[in-house]
Amino acid sequence: MARIKVIQPEDATGALHTIYHDAIEKRGRLAEVLKIQSLHPDSIRSHMNFYMDIMFSKTSLTRAEKEMIAVVVSATNGCVYCQTHHAEALNHYWKDEERIEQLKADFKKAKLSFREEALCAFAIHLTQNPQEHESSDHTIILKTAGINDEGVLDAALVTSYFNFVNRMVLSLGVQLEDRLGKGYKY
């Protein structure tokens, strides 16, 4: 149960009503992670714009790679909400639930390519040890896997974004939706 007041769609007015309506039009449903920000509607717009940019823009990382990073970061942080949503999105590409469960438990057992393993190792290390990234170049693992500078930036952005969202979800008590997967557009 949410730990702060949440304005439900039927009670939304003005800008919040428009934001909710637009989210439902684009995604098919309204996610709880957006509703938790209902007291600050502009943050929902900013959040969605940033999310769409880093997760859906065509870059040197694939959508599947970005979703994989989202899953390992969320698993590392113990965020069931994001882990569940993004495992479902990743399965849209992988079509292998068993492999995704292995990814969540220990990415080294998930039969990943060298590139995928490098992305996971980087994301987990940045999540657990951010202070070490200031004094040491941990991007080397990504570059060794053939990931260019744009991909390194993407890996850092996706990792950072999910650390942000995981902390918001965990601290504010965002609950997983009842009908997960039913109606979301990937």
C-alpha cells in the first residue's frame, strides 16, 4: 500500500487528468509508478519523457539489452515491482522465462553473450559500488565487449534511471498492479 496520498484517475482533474489520459492512450494502462507521483503532475511528465528517451530511443544498445539492465539493477536492489515489469518486457524479446529467472538470480547462469555479461556486470557494480566509479574506469569492461561510447552512456543512463525508480518504488510503497501484462503496449 502506498505510503503517501495517491490521486486515482477518477479523481484527477486538470493537468493530472490529461497526463493520466495520455499515459493510458500510449501504454494501454496506467502504471502505479506514475500514480505515486500524482501530487506532483509535472514530475510524471518529466519521468515519462526521460523513460521514453532512454528506453525507446534508437541507440547502440538494443531494447532487449536495456530491459536486461533494468532487470538486473532491479533484482540487485530487491525491487519486485520493476523487476516484474521489466522481466515481462524482456520476455517480449527473449521469449524464455526460465532464462529470465536465471538472469534475476545470477546473470552468470543465464547463458548470456560476452557483451550481455559485460552490461550486467557494469550495471550491478555501478548499483552496488557507485563511489568506486569515480576513481576507477569501470567502463573498460563495456569497451572490451565492443560497446562504443554511446552504448557506455546508455548503460550508465539505464542503470542510473532504474536505481532512481527502484528507490522511489521501494520507499513510497508502490504496489504491483493486479493485471500485470494485460494491456501494456511494449
